[in-house]
Amino acid sequence: MFRSRFFIRHSSTYVTSPIFYANAEPHIGHAYTAVLCDTAHRWNQLKNFKDKESKALFSIGTDEHGSKIFQASQLAGTTPKQFCDQVSSKFSTLFDTLNISHTNFIRTTDPKHAEAVQHFWRVLQDRGHIYKSSYSGYYSISEECFIPENEVEKNAENKMVLKTTGTAVEWIEEENYMFRLSEFREKVGEWIEKTDVVGPVKYKSLALDSLTMDDDLSISRARKRLSWGISVPDDPSQTIYVWLDALVNYLTVSGYPKDRIVWPPTCQVIGKDITKFHLYYWPAFLMAADLPLPQRVFVHGHWLVDNVKMSKSLGNVVNPKEAIDKFTSEGLRYFLLKQGNPSNDCSFSWNSCLETVNSDLVNNVGNLLNRSTVEKINKSGTYPRRVELEKKVKEDTEKLLEMLEESREKCEELYDDMYYYKGIEQLMLTMKEANRVFQLSQPWKETDSERLESLLFVTYETIRIVSILLQPITPKMANFCLDRLGVDQRNLESAKFGSYANGGKLGVDQGVFIGRIQK
């Protein structure tokens, strides 16, 4: 029922990140969302490397219109555009530092986006889904939306506020353009119920709970009250609602409104706080425009700091730049993906991050690579060709070989579901077993050349396979390990024991990738 002729051909993929509101600097939650999307994009590329006709899009960017932006710019003593330029550049710099491989960085102040938004408006209007009407209700500037009366209350100062956050709301009466949202409520509910679009599955109930609004949706604001935004086509007295504006960014990146679009998104990643907008308003807009719906909307929880909600008043907002300075970009990427269980709220801890990076990347991976490639153990400096394993080595590595056999299949399943933390767990257990075997075998004392060669082969194969499967997680470190082993075959098919039979010289010793991090 929800399929269409516009579905992406071949194995093309399109991953979208929510665009981040440019009213403040990025924090650790933004970094996590970006890394989560980047890992999905890199995984798509690793899987589909053979399909030359496939395209892999990955969009990210900044949402730059609305009342909050205007107010923040006034407080900063700049124009809204100058303010957005400054904040957006900080997000862009963060993404570059985190090695985010986006194909498109979109800003809602881009002229091509304004063109897409106004075209989309006209499509909705031409199809009879927009009408003009007087509207009144409580409006929240912090949420950039109207709030149902049952969700507001009077505070101790006799002012109306949101029940959930205590932030102020104001009563507004004005003439707006309305979208016939009520006509799509049941259709959206059916889409959520009858498909596997929402993941993890626990968020399906949250998505269905967001369909509580029976009314139509106000999709414009009087320009005299909100001048910072895209004007309604043919009516300069009205500004397009910031969420309609923002959601169309996904279409803008696809090439809309031109014919050569890559659509729909194969995976849209969002935080749980914007579920209503992406799993009610967005599919309703697309249905109204007769465009295919996203194939998947992946929801994740929030990030706490030492199990406490981040807030400026508490002074516990984690600046990702500071975390990168201490743990490196790869270290922070790794920690966020290992600690990040999307089904729950997750907690950032400086000590936990330090211990995780030292334990896994430094000790578990880095040390084994360095110890096994030193000249004292591997005098020829070569990657042994595949041989029949020496009897004792075969016995000692039986468990390790079983784990290696399972690693690719398990990671494929887990990565497809975006449960990267579980994939990481599987790979680190494999590395721990390889370290145990290496330490017990004491290769630095081994005099039997056949046994030593067999042990090195199994050790290098472990590092090689694990590194290939870590490419979406920690791409720079994975490449460092593969470079040191002299491995040029890095596709998913080669992540199998014994598939790399070329042998050959090890790569140049460039020292350690991440040194032990001190408190």
C-alpha cells in the first residue's frame, strides 16, 4: 500500500540526520547523532561496494529559521544570518573533526532550499490540502509549535507554561494558513502499525502516541510576528512554519523539485524528542504531496552526563571538541557508539570514556597489533601466506576461529539494525580471545618456525577481519591497522578467515595510533 514507482533503484541508499537547530553550539548529543548516521552511511557503502550503479547519499546540516534564532541573534547583537553563519560553521567544523562522511551539508538559509520549500507548498496548495483560517492557541517559542490546552498549566507566577518543561507559552490569535492534517491521521497510524518503519520497535508506541492531535495544523505565522523565515508563495504577509520548512530539507538534498531525485530516504535518524514531527507531520505532508514515505525512521534516546540531564544552569553540557581533544575523534566516536544503546537514554562520563578507549582501542586492538608485528617476533616482516595450521596452534585457537567465523555474519545482522554497540561487543570479545591466545603462546620465545608462522597468521587474520568490520565505526583506526598489515583488500567479502591469501610485506611501522590516555 505504501510503495511507489519512485522507490530507489539498485542498492542506492539515502541516510538523513535531523538538521540541528542553529541557536546554540553543538553538544555531545549532536555528536552522537552525527556519528550514528555516519556509521550507517559507511556501512551502506561497505555492503554495496560492488554495485557501481548505486548511489549513497548522506545529508546533515543546520535548521536556521524561526523565533528562537531571531531572538538569539538579537541577544548576540548580530543579524539572524550572521548568527546562523557562526553557529553553522561550528557544526560543520565538528563534523569534519569527527570524520563525518556526509555527501551534503544543508542549511535552511540556502537559496535552493527556499525554492524547494515554496515548490512543496504550492504542490500541497494545488492538491487542496492548504486553506486559510483564523487560528488561536497556546504557542511555545522553545518548541516552535502550538500546544494543546491539556498540555499547559499555570505556574506559581500565574503564567501559562508547558507542563513537561515549565517553559512559557503565549496565547496567539491570528489568521494563518492551515494544513489538513486531520485527513491523514488514520493513514499515518496505519503506516506505523502495519510496517516496520519505526525502529527500535519500542518507539512504535511513542510514534502512535504522537497522533493525538485531532485538529488541522497551522503552517504559517504572520510575518509581522515572525520575519525570519521563508515567505509563503504569493503572500508576503505570512512566513512558512519552521517545521514544514525544516522537514523539506530531506527533499532538497534529494534534488527536489527536479525529476532526477533519489527518493525516499532508506533511513532517517531522529532523537525521540522530535518523533511527532517526523512520524506524524512529515508522513502526512508526503502523503498529501503524493511522495513515497521513508523506508525507515530510526529513533534514539537522549544523552545524559553522569546520569543527569544536560543543562546550562547545571554547567554539565559536554562540548564535543573538549572530548575530542582528550580522547581523539576516533576515541570519541568509538565510545559514543559502544555506550549508545538507542533504545534508552545513555550517559556520558569522562572516566568511563577514558577507560573504554584505553581498554578497547589501546590495549585490546593497538597493543596486539604492535606486539605481533615487531621485528623480534616477525623477522621477515611479512604477512604469512595461508598454511595448514600447526597442530598445537589449531588446538589453542579453536575458540578464536569459531568467533572469527561468526563475526561477519553477526555484525551484518547487527549493523543492519543499527545496533552498533552489540557489534562492537562481539568484535572486542574476539580481540580479547586473540590477545589471550597470543599471550599464552609466548611467540617471543617460540623456536618452532611452523608454529610461529601459524600463530602470526591467526593473529593477523583476527586483526584484519576485526579492522574491516570496524571500518564504519572507527574508519581511521581501522585503516591504520590494515595499512600496518599491508592489506589492500578491505571489502566486506574479504572479512572471512583465510580469504586473504596473498601474504606479502607488512606495511610501514608508524608507531601507535592512539597512545594510552591519562586522567
